[in-house]
Amino acid sequence: MKRIRVIRGWKALHPGDRGAAVAMGSFDGVHRGHQQVIALAAKAAGALNAPLGVITFDPHPRVYFRPTEPAFRLMKTDQQARALEALGVDVLYVLPMDAEVAGMTDREFAQQVLHEGLGARHVAVGFDNSFGKGRTGSPATMRAYGEEMGFGVSVAEPVGDAGEKFSSTSVREALRDGKPEEAARILGRPFAIEGPVQRGRQLGRKLGFPTANVDLADYVTPRFGVYATRTRLPDGREVPGVANIGVNPTVEGVTRPLLEVWLFDFDEDLYDQVIETDLVRFLRPEEKFASLEAMTEQVMRDAQAARALLMPEF
């Protein structure tokens, strides 16, 4: 598969990095609705014999404009790039969400960024896309700017089962409700948490279930509790397991929510390595136990349930 190129910024680009047919949006999650927008850009790219590009923003506009809101991201930029690469995207334009871009009118954004900066030959947007200062730009204004500035425009209609709209908000709600299967249905793949494995107190190892601990960072916080999981290692191996997401109230001193995943039949050093863990099924809410012994007994039952789900031949 051809590797996706990630280009940060829109100014003074190399001529070979301009002239793509692009899909524009936040694309947090690259869910099935987003994929429809990208498919329109792909159709135009084929007709124009142009590269297929995707435009997104860093930080996410919501983070820029509402920085005090709880974390909500569904994927990191690296995960986003991999998901887009799997869809055949040639180039990912990561535009800085800064004072300059935030202050542009919709016309200035179309003129300076899309037309002059990226040299876009076609722009695909979702039916509810907005852009420019005050979010005054719409698909209708984008069409008008396209006609004026010489780039094509296509608009993706709502897509879903029985008229339902696929949205990142729906994915977040499903995760907060402890419904990872519903999140996966909208995304087209399981929701996954990626990050470096942290050094903890190794309490799990002492109790017989060594865990790899990953900070949730900017991810939306799923419902606290225990999940059946699959984890991808840096070398590409995928390992089934069981994980707790939360603050582990039985053990004092944990204040930030963590993903603590026990990888089955695995005993290798993963410290500081980046792993990616799919949430497959919610098993039970997080709870505080009367003792470490009681907690260990429940973890073993959780592991048995996860193995039965993920490894039915076990």
C-alpha cells in the first residue's frame, strides 16, 4: 500500500504537494459518515487524475475555541493517518488551528487556504460542514467559491441505517454509555486507545495479572469499567486481553484515568513502547473491593469472561 504523506501547514507548499482533490472536515474517528465525504473526493480525484487529499485541523477546532471542555478525541493524528491511508488517501493536510486561521472569514479561508495555499482542484464537504470565522461558511457558500475560484465542490448527504446520521458525537455517547459495539458500528472499526506504556507500581504483576498502563490523555473517557480487548503491539502482533478503564478505587493514589490492560499469555517488556488497544465489549462497571484478594478473584473471573468472548476455542 502506498504510504500517506502528512503535510503540516498550507503556506509555500512544494508544487507536488498542491493540486489535490480534498475532503475537508475534522474527521475525528474517520467514521462511516466521514468515509462518504472522502469517497466523493476520491471520485473527483479519479476523474481529474489528481491526488486524493484530506484536510483536517490541529488542534481540533473544538479544543481551540472551548479549551476547558472535557477531553473528547476519538483518535490521535497517527491513528487518523493510518485510517485514511487504508481508504486510499494520498496526502493528509494538517492545518494549524491558530489565531490566523480562526480569524479568517469563509471567503478568506476559501481564497487563501484552499485556492492559493493548497491549490485544491476539488473540495468535498459534509452536508453540515461550516467554516470561516463565526462558522458562516456552508456547503452552499463553498459551491459559490468553487465556481468563482475554479475548483469543483461536492457535498455528502446524511448517511446511516434507516436515515440515521453517523456522527462523532454518537460515537462519544456510545463510549460514555459503555457500548463499544455501537461505537464500532458507527466507526466501521473498534474504538482504540493508543499510547506509550507507563511504568507503574507493578502491583498487578505481584497479584498475578501484569498490566500495561496507558494514559487516556485527550481521548474521550469511556464508561469506567472492565472491557474485553485486543491490543496491537509495535511489531504488528495482536494480543487478546482484559482491561480496566478508570481510577482503580481499590488502590489508593490513582487520580488520572488509566487504561490498564492485561495481555493474555504474554510476558514481555513493553515499557515506553506504543501500543493500541481496541475496546471490544464492556464486561462490568468499575468497583471498589474490600481487599486486594477480592479484587484479584474478580479480575480472574473477568479474564475468564474475556477469554470466552475473544478466544472461544480456549
